[in-house]
Amino acid sequence: MKVMEHVRDVKMIRDRTFNEIEPMKQTIMLLKKHQLKMDEDFLVKLENSKTSLVDISEKALGPVKEQILPLQNQEAGNIK
């Protein structure tokens, strides 16, 4: 059961973070539109962060999902 809680937590954090990326992207674009000088290209960093998040969540969830799938199917069969 603890494994399922961790899987849920990772998914929730990933989804919440993805939902925060678009507003940050829009803010950066607005700042650039108004010619605010920035030392770094934050759009690139934001996209790199998004890619890293996908990779990390897949590494964290991928093997676990495969291992718990039979247990999930068994529980679904018990409920039916």
C-alpha cells in the first residue's frame, strides 16, 4: 500500500509542476516582450527542467509500475 501512496505522490507532484510551467513561460515571454534584460535564457532552462522532470518521474515510476501492475489487476478482479 505504501508503494501506491508513493506512486500517487510522484504523479501529483509531477502534474502540479507541469501546471506551473506554462504560467512561468508566459511570464518570461511577457518580460522579454517589454525588453527586460536577463542574464540567462530562462525559457531554455524551463524547457530543460520540464524534460528533466519527465525523465526523473519515468525513472521513478517506470519499474515500479511494471512490478505493481499484476497486483493492481488482482485487486481490480477482487473488487469485481
